[in-house]
Amino acid sequence: MEGIEKVESKECYMAGYARDGLPSSDHLKIRTVTLSLDLDSIPDDHVAIQSLWISVDPYLRSRMTGIAEDGLNVSQFPINQAIGSYGAGKIIRSKSEKYKEGDIVICPEMPIAEYSIVPTKAVAIKVDPAFGVDPVDYLSVLGVPGFAAWIGIEVIGKAKEGENVFISAAAGGVGMVAGQLAKLKGCYVVGSCGSDDKVKLLKEEFGYDEVINYKKEPDLDAALTKYFPNGIDIYFENVGGKTLEAVLNHVNGFARIPLCGMISQYNKVWTEREGVRNLLNMVGKEVHMQGFMLRSYMNRFVDFITEMGGYLKDKKITSKLKINKGIESFPESLASLFTSSNIGKVVIEV
Amino acid sequence: MEGIEKVESKECYMAGYARDGLPSSDHLKIRTVTLSLDLDSIPDDHVAIQSLWISVDPYLRSRMTGIAEDGLNVSQFPINQAIGSYGAGKIIRSKSEKYKEGDIVICPEMPIAEYSIVPTKAVAIKVDPAFGVDPVDYLSVLGVPGFAAWIGIEVIGKAKEGENVFISAAAGGVGMVAGQLAKLKGCYVVGSCGSDDKVKLLKEEFGYDEVINYKKEPDLDAALTKYFPNGIDIYFENVGGKTLEAVLNHVNGFARIPLCGMISQYNKVWTEREGVRNLLNMVGKEVHMQGFMLRSYMNRFVDFITEMGGYLKDKKITSKLKINKGIESFPESLASLFTSSNIGKVVIEV
């Protein structure tokens, strides 16, 4: 990129909020802007980044409703600005002493754009090639979904050998790592997902003991009776609503329910969400249910990277990526998370 | 009672289970039985007890449904036997070396009867008159409701100075102690209850900062907006359903919700219970919700008695009793818990 003073950059921006349902082309639009790469035009303590990989995660939906303080309690993307997501990119201009051209970096909120200029503090990690991990793994096993899986299974779930673990949305970016982690801890692990291809993947590649295809076994209560004759000790919650309700009829005493997300509920305003009627079971079974956001566990990030990086290098944990190409694939990539049409962690290769 | 060989004993027994609604005279019946007090007829390691005080608590309702493994997960009272509750009584015959005639004792499950013969292991505490606490206080501040309040506010709630605490069923046996404890910890405390008399009691005798009469302020969401401009840090849950749902729209980050009980839901089978639609808020606000049963905290009972006994003797905590007389008052006493017609801890003076 040396010597180039201007680039055309495709970006995805928030044209209008989608209160419910899936965001459409009315809400998420693509445009091309011109970016000056002239060093003089880049502010101090800023870097210009060429995007390489962009993470597509369900929580992004909650930043597009225009409803403040709802559900995930995440800030709304400003109208008419490029939206952001966790991403990996290459520094192409630097007005910072910390980074130089050519560095590969991870940004928790990188603009969903081909190129961007961001403050240095928006960069979280510089990828060390000597660590031997592919940059795209920082969006998966070593990124948002891997960290979420680790917090849920280890920190909140406190998984112990011989415990029975149920994971919903098991073939998603978080679920596939959560299941492998629980297996590494010596647990019996059952997942749920929405296709036979996913069932196969979860059993054959990720070592799940049993997998429920909820489209083929719509009576989840009966399925849980079948697969958990000894009850559930940990439920890793990714789905919410009726799934959570079914689980609460099968929990053991002192069960833990880390609440990572509730993807079945994101496209509805709260009064339309599915009510859970059997929370009383939490009293008798002394269940511990806990919501979590990664931002509150950053003091554990090094522990996470150390443990998970080790598993990754030892090939004890693998991942499956669904790679879509180009910024313009973002709206469809996001929608695919809600229609169960993706397998594995969805990323965009820019 | 010396020299008397037989007594007539009135008792309340389970004639049939009440799946939903309030138990009626079809379910709870009174009868008089004859009990032999002849020492030869009392088994070894048993004592004969004359009941003095019987505790009437909401959880008893859950032992009368005939539905195993539901909600509170408590065992069902056997049909045709006297039901049991936490009580204080006087030993009138002893075939145990641990107790002698005249001892005042506390039994976690004393038959709801004028007289009974129970195994020694059914006796939990011998009341030491030198401790200076009235035996009936062992059914209130130092009993089931006081212990539940202490676990919820201190152990699970971890109440800290300056935090905002909401307590439902605040004028009940548990609520009145929970509120006073939270005040002692330096919290801002708001309660909800169902009559102006209770509002007055909570404010004037128990030091609540504000009290919501839910019959006069049926829009709980608006009331919480008014009384919690800075949100809720701890919600002591006694009610469930719509109350919990309203609270979840007002929780602060890292709020704690100890689940002591859900009295609004006990008289319904689970599929008829009120669904809570906004559990997703627990993710964004990282809420910690935890059910608890006292039996799991018995290792903390001495800590509780020490702290709470101190408050009681220093008159830092008081209690209000609703005293009903005679075994035959039990069915009505139980019903009064669900119609909000009682103030304070309901006990029966036998």
C-alpha cells in the first residue's frame, strides 16, 4: 500500500434501526467511501487498518434495534456510520509508536469496512507470528466466541469431571468451543442444533456425546428425558425462551446456568418474548443463573489466552469456520445466525 | 403432665392433595387421636412433646400438591398422617439421655398436633433460657424466616452500604426481617405489600425507606421507576411472576436476586404460572439469580444465630407476630399467607 494516498473503501453502515425481525436492506446498507491514507491527514495516535477478517456474532443484532437499555444492554450503532465488529486487520499507516506498518492486529470494534482509521486504543492485541496461531483463530477459538465459552464453562459453570452439560446452539461459534471445553474437563456433553449436518459435525469433530436436532425432536422435554437420565448440572444458555423452560424441568440440585445469550429472543421486543413459567424450580433445585458480558472478565483474558492457546496448539480444540467473502456479505452473514443456516463460526474474509 | 398416661391430641392431617388453588377442608382435616404417654409405650430414643408454638410458612403449600419434583422440590406430606411444620414444644416424656422433662425444644418438622411422640433426631435445638430469647422468636427472627432473610441478604445478596434493595412480600415473616437486615447494612430499602396497615408497620417499626402498596400502585413498573431512580442492586424474591418481570426492567449491573420463594405461583401448576419474558436483561446487566433452600446452609446456622441473636438482644431487630390459637386454626392460617390478610409472621399458639 506504500505510496498510495487514497483508497476506495466499501463499508456497511446503519441506515435505520430494526426494532424487531431481521434487519433488511432498509437498515443495513453498503456504500463506498474514499479514505485518505496521506500520513498528514491521519491524526496522532491513530492507525490506518486494512481489514482481513471480520467476526459476525449474534449480539450485533441487539445493537441495531434503536432501543436503549434493552436485553443485552449494548450501545446502539449510530445512524449513518459504519457499524463495527471484532476483527483482524493489517496496519497500513501508523501515527503510533506502538504499531508499525505490516503489524497484524485485533480490534474489538473494527469498522465493517475494507479500510479504516482508528485510534490506537481501539487495538487490543498485536498478533505475534511466533505464537503460531492463524490470525483468524483470534476471531474464533481465541476470540469473542472462545472467550465466552471459557467464561461460561469454567468461570461460571465450574465444570467438574463427570458432570452433565447441555449446550444449545451447539454448532455456533460459542457452542462448538463450549462443548469441546466441557469434554476436556471430563463432562458428559449433549448439544442441540438444527440440522443433521451439524449433528454429524458435533459428534464427529467436536466429540459431543449426544446431539439433539431440535427440528427432528421438537419435544425438547422428551429429548432431555432421554439424553439426561441423571439430570443436567450445567446448561450453557445461548437460545432462551422455550429451551430454557424445558431445561429448568431437568436441572439437578445446584445446577449452574451461565447466560451467554438468547438468540431466539433477539428479534422480538421484550413484551413479545417467550415467558419462562417454571423459574420456581430454581428455588427447590437451588439453581445459580448468571448473565455475563465479556467486558467484565477482561482481567481473566490472559488466563484464557494461555489455556486456550495451549489447547489450540496441541490440537485438543479445533474449530469450524463459515467464511463469507467481502463486506457486502455482512447483512446475509448476520441473518444466517438466526436462521440456523450456518455451521460453525461465521467470519467475513475481506 | 406427670402421672397422666393418655392424652387426647388434636391434629391436622392431610386428607387429600390440592393440585392447585388453596387447600380446603377436603384436603386439610382436623381430628382427635388418643396418645399413650406411658413410658413403656414410647420407643427408645424418642420423646413426647407438648406443642407450644407452630410456624406457618408458605412453603408448606408446596408439600400438599401431590406433585413430586415440582417447584420447591420438597417432599409431599403422606396422606392420612398429621402434617408437620417448624415448631417449639415442651418435653413431657423422654426416652433419651439428651433431653429431660420440661426442656423447651425446637423441631424443624414437629407434627401439627397438640401432642406428639418424635425420635430424638427430630429435635434440632434445646432452648437455653439463659440466652434470654423467647421460644417463639425461634420461629421468627431466629427461625425459618430469619434464617432465610439472612441467607438472602448477606450470603447471596452480599448487601453493601449504599446499595438499593427491593423486597417483595415485605410484611411477611421473611420480608420484615430481610428489610431490617438490609437497613442494618446501610442500604436504601423499599418493600412491597398489600395493605396500608402493612405500609405503616414497615415504615414505622421496621425502618423501610419507602413501601409500595401494590393494590394502590398496580403499575409496578411505574412504582419502581419512582422509588428506584438509581436502579435495583438486590431484589429479595418472595413473590415471582409479574413482580420479578417488573424488577428485571430496573436492575443495575451485577444485581443479585436471591430466590427465597414465589408465593404468587404456589397455587398453580407450572404450565399455568406466569412466564417471565425479559430474562434476556439478565445477560446485559450480568444479573446473578440464585435459588436457595435453608437445608443447604446449615453450616452457617451458628453464624446466623450469633449475629441475629445479637441484633435481637440489642433490639436492633424486632418482629411482628400474627398469633392464631389452636391446631384447628392451621388451615385458615395457611390460607391467610396467600390472601395477604396477615401482617407479620404467622404462628399458632397451641
